[in-house]
Amino acid sequence: MGTLTATKDFYTAIQARRSIYAISNERVVSDERIQEVVNHAVQYTPSSFNSQTARVVVLLGEQHNKLWSITTDTLKAIVPANQFGPTQDKMNAFGAGYGTVLFFEDTAIIEGLQKQFAAYADNFPVWSNQSNGMLQYVIWTSLELEGFGASLQHYNPLIDDKVKAEWDIPASWKLLAQMPFGKVTAPAGDKQVQPLSERVRFVK
């Protein structure tokens, strides 16, 4: 895989990455470029024991729209109709984007590691989630570098069965998060930050 280049440096990208909810489906970069940055993130994000348990599905166009229709229908079945307005607004906002990244972990590999290294059995699911969290962050920041806005959502496990059926997802893949992304139509608001003196200790 070739080396990716970006117009922002690493620290600027970290600072610029925010939860962006106002997005549109206007093209920002090519679909091939989206695939390239996602592939790069999956290939180079670390995992415990080099287990490479993360799995990603990128939904674009009508497939992206279908996901948020599925999520909307699922939530309508459990949220009272007279209280559904704010939820519908969220669904509309996510669906207005260009695409969605689905993040999974392959539990079959995790279970195999638990059997192979029994002393660490309880830790492998934890390490798996940590590794997937790193991947989510890398892809999120990579999308920001390309000019997209994104946010991280968690409608699992409510939508798991329908997602697996719709996109023929292997039974061993566990859905962890959904990341709708698109062209930014309004920036994120101000963010309150706690004093670093309360959060960091530097010892020497």
C-alpha cells in the first residue's frame, strides 16, 4: 500500500477532530480515496498479540441511507410516537451524510486467543475493545483530514440482527459503533476543557 499524504500535520488533525452532526451528502473526495484511508487505518492500527480482530464495513449512497432507515424503524418500535421527534431529527441528520463506517470485532478470533492463552482470557475482550477504539479514532481523524465531519454513534445491539441480515455480516462479527460522515455544513460548538493540571501528572 502506498504512503498517504495529508495537508494537515498530526497535531492539527488531533485538535481539529470533533463530533460533527451537521453534515451533507456532497462529495468531498472520491470514493476511492475514502477506501484508501480506511484501508490504511485498518492495516496500521495496532492490536493486542497482533490479533487484527477489527472489521470494518463502509456504507455509501443508498446503502448508507438504508442503515439509517433500519435504525429509524428499529427505534420507532421502542420509542413512544409522541416522544419520537428528537430521535427522528437525529436519524435525519445522520442519514443526510455521505456515508457511514460500521465497526466490528471478530469474536471468533478473540475466543481462539482466549483458549490459546488461558491466563489472559478475561483480558482479550478488553484489549479488543481498546484496539477497536484506536481504529475508530484513526479513521475519524483521517476523515477529518480529508475534509469530512463525523460523529460516533452506538445503536448496537438494537440494530445488530438487521444489519447482519442486510449486509450478509458473518455471525462472529460483533457490531461496536457506527460513524456517519459527510461534508461539514456547520462547525462544532465550543468545547469546555478541564485544566490539564487536574488530568496529567508528569513525573521525573
